[in-house]
Amino acid sequence: MTKPAPEPELRRLLDVMAALRHPETGCPWDKVQDFATIAPYTIEEAYEVADAIARRDFPALEDELGDLLFQVVYHARLAEEEGRFAFADVARGIADKMIRRHPHVFGDEAAREAGAHAAAWEAQKERERKARSETGTLAGVPSALPALTRAEKLTRRAARVGFDWPDAPAVLDKLEEEAAELRAELPGADPARLADELGDLLFVLANLGRKLGLDPEECLRGANRKFARRFAAMEQAAERTGRTLSEQTLDEMEAGWQAVKAAERGG
């Protein structure tokens, strides 16, 4: 099968975007959008890409990557209309950045092992942050990241200067301490205090994931998928008895949950 050349297809996409934003003949919805109103869709499309990858659904991945690319084109068009930058500037900028961050590929430096390359990558990113006048160890960690991901990145940065737990067992000790503090707040039930302590507990859990070499956000996604799968199986089992879950007692639902878990493990 002959693959289409990317250049004409990209030009066509840019033209479609320009037509949607045309002040006279464009789409009424698209004409009134701005960076802030489009940003939530950008985040949503990125998650849909990740979901297609997790499901290994490659036809869906092709479609979702198109949706995500459209978000990039959309923001670039908005910027171009304001005279800030255009899509070509975005493409040139990321190409320049990748070349700059991979001197062992595009420059004269000898090939490095993965660990050395990772260190060089971070050093280059640090130079770029300084060039943007971003100072401080935690500078440049985006506030819009998912909270667990941002917690992991913040503590990874802090660890570079030695502010870190020595190992995973030490983080588990801290987790128990934070859980005890949350438990102590339960009788008072002050929402602000409970929120503060629950946040501390989640922050430590993100640290634990980092110490174990695991992505806490992906771990939670996996737990979500597992819960949804098991809950659906429990509902189906209940339906086979002619009842709904809401008609069962909590003990019956717990027994059904354990049966689903046992069936999964047995399979």
C-alpha cells in the first residue's frame, strides 16, 4: 500500500483549520474559540491517545493521533491570527530542540549509554530553563499536569539536590505516618484539614511509585481499569440470578466481588 506524502496532507489540514476559523465563512463554533476554551479538548485528546495505546487498538490510535494533531494545529492557528507564531514555527522549534538535545546523534559527540544520555538530556533541559529565566530546582514543572504525575516530577527534581527518602521502605514508613495523621482528623471532620492530610497521603504515594520505578499515574489508571472490569463482571453475575446489585446486600456484593477476583486469578 502506497503511503501518502506527509507534506500535502499537512498543508490540507492547515487549510481546513484556516477555513474553520475564517471570519466570514467559517464555522460559528470554531470562530469564537480561544486558547483557554480549546485547552481542555487538548488534554482530553492526549488521554484518548494514551487509552488507545493501552488497549493496543491501532486503528483507534491512528484516529486519536489525528485528533491530537488537530489540537496542535488549532492552537497554532490561534497564535498565527494574533501574530505570535505559526505552525511552521512550532515544527521548526521542536526539530531544533530534538537536535540540540541529541548531540550524540546529530553532533560530533560519541554515542553514550542510556544513563549518560539521560543525564545529558536533563543538563540540556536545565540550560534551556535558565535561558528562559526559569530559576529554582522545581522550575518548569507544569502546574497543569495530572496531580500524581506532577508530584512524581516535583520530587524527582528535589531528589537531584539530595532532598529525598533513602529507599522505598522509608517512604512506606512516611505513608503510615501520613495515614495516622489523616485518621486523627476523622473525628473532627474538618473538610480543609481532611483535604490537607489526604493530599499529603497521595503525595507520598506518588513518591513511593517513583522509588519503585513505577509511574503512579499509570498505576492508578491500571487500578481504574481493573475496578471497572471487575465491577462489570459482578453486575453481569448478579443479572444472571435475576437481580440487580442494588437489590443485593453489601455482604452479597462482597461475595460477588471476591468471586470475580478469584475467577480472574484462576484464569
